[in-house]
Amino acid sequence: MKISVFVVLLAGLLAACNRPEPSKNNSQNGNDHPGLDLNRAAFQKTIDGKKTDLYTLRNTNGVEVAITNYGGRIVGLWTPDKDGHFADIVLGHDSLGGYLNGNNNYFGALIGRYANRIAKGKFTLDGKQYSLPVNNGANSLHGGTKGFDSRVWDAKQLDGQNLQLTYDAKDGEEGYPGNLVIQVLYTLSPDNSLRIEYHAVTDKATVVNFTNHSYFNLAGAGSGKITGQVLQINADHYTPIDSTMIPTGQIAPVKGTPFDFTEPTPIGEHINADNQQIRYAKGFDDNWVLNKPEPGALSLAVTVYDPDNGREITTYTTEPGIQFYTGNFLDGSTVGKGGKPYNYRTAFTLETQHYPDSPNQPNFPSTVLGPGHIFHSITIFHFGVRKQ
């Protein structure tokens, strides 16, 4: 694609997402929510010559989301329970230093250029083989050794409910081809929904797969195991894995397996089942193939709720799959917000995505983005309350 065409496409993308910037942004003046105790100054640093900061989105119901432009990470997310009590339901750290200590659990991060795993860190595109950093056993995980989670994004807070993040990934960065410009818009809605909207353009054929890697615990971050929380996944199939966590290529029915969450089921009901797939992942860490009315439709993916406090997350996405992970490798060695250790199975992720290793799996939906095309994806997390 000629560079002039690339610039025109990018300009159109930016115009589509931009909103007028307010003359005064109260959400930049610190956090006044009675529960959200995060020090903005603790997130202000210069990394790779770019400044980091903490941004807050807030709606009239008291729901708040705190986001840093270091990795586009959701740092805090305060939602009410059935009695109106607020709690921070995402894992993270009180300062930027917690994310820089080398123990990368990807808390709250934007993931790319390719979320999840690529087998042996290799794929072939247009007849050329590309090699990626191998950082997860024999495989490449979540974009490599310095993926989008470890980059400083350009941030623009459009108003108290919208934060726009932009990152320009260079041709060859972490082994991936193409100059890729990605823009992510976080929007907190009056109905207590957090919408994450992704756009991207490239000047050379590449592969892309983006997600957000927030760890949730509906009882509050660091507040015990999530095995009693109740999950329903709108998926009749999943993608089985081998011992290295790479899909075999099979798309298998969930019926009759521990992966059947087509009806509301406590997360812990089958988490220790005598099943080879469970043993490979040490619990759940798998990709479900979402039921879709048509490819790319924004549709229901997951509902999860806590029967004790009533908090509920309902997830909608245009993506074809979702990685549900149950914190199987959390071991208490990571100390998070408020000095709380993050222990075994005390959080879950809802990583909306294309399937793992899709560049090497011809029967999976394609993750190729070519010049002249715009990648567009939407995921919505609605935070509700069940009274009973």
C-alpha cells in the first residue's frame, strides 16, 4: 500500500474515534471515589522517553475505572454489590513499580500484536516465514518479550467517560511484519458497561489478535477463591490443546466434558476433573468457540456472577473466541493493591480473541490484516447486580 493511502486510512480511523476534548477534565484531578484509593503520582514516570500517567473514567452511578497508559492496563475497577457496597474487582498494583518488577502476569493489560500463543514462535505469511521471541516454553506468548503490555501508549482523555490510547508498532517489532497503528477506545457507559473498541491499520500484511487481560474476582481483588462464582459460556465447542498449550487444530464439542458451561455452573465444579486437558492447563486455561449468529456479530459471550454478593459480569464481543483462565499459576508470591497477595485461583480472565495459533491453523478464522483494510473489534463488559 502506498504511504499516502495508509495516511488517509489512518486519518479516517482517527476521525471516526475522536470526540471533542473538554476544556476541563475533572477526572484528571485525582480520585475522589470513597473506595478507589490510587495515587496518581505513583503512576507518573518516563519510560522509553514517554510519560506514563493514570486516568480515571467515572459514571453517575459511582462506577469507576482507573487505567494507565503503560500497557493500556486497567488498574482498578469499582462496582457495587447487591447492598450497594463498592469493591475493586480487578487484580493489579498500587504503583507503576508493581508492573515493572519483572513478574509479568499481564494484569489488566492490552495484549498484542498477537494475544495468546503462536507455536514455536513461527508462522508463514505470503510465502515468508517469520520468527518471534519464544517466551513461553517453546512458544511465543502475548506478543513476545516486549508486547503491547510493556509499551507506553499515547493517551488522550476525551472526557470523563472516554479514554483513547494509540500505539504505533514498527515493522519488525518483536518479529512481526508491517508498521501497525492501533487505537483503543475505553468507554464507561451510564448503564455500567465498559466498552473496549479496537481499530488498526497496517502498511504490510501481518497477523493481529488483540485482547484485554484483566483478572476479575467478583468478591474483590485478593478476596479469596473464585471457584464458587458461577459461569455460563455461550459456546458449544472449544479448541483442545497439546501439552505445550497449543491447539491441536480440532474444534471439539464441550458436551460431556468439564468444558461444558452452556448452563450456569460453579467455576470449581469440574476444575479438578480427571481430564488430560485439565491436567495440561492445571485447571481452565482454554479457548471456547463462541456461538455466533454470524461471523463478527456483537453477541453474548459469557455471564459470570457471585451468588454471595450479587455482582455479575456479562460479556459481549465481536470476536469468535474467548480464553477463560482461572489463575492456576498465581501462587501468592505477587503482592497487589493494599498489600494483598494474589493466591492460587483467586481470579479469572475473560480474554475475548481469535483462537490461539491461528496463523498456523488453516481451519481457524483468519487473523491476517492486509494494507487497505481496517481491523475493528468490540468487547463490552456489563457490570450488573443480581438481587437474589
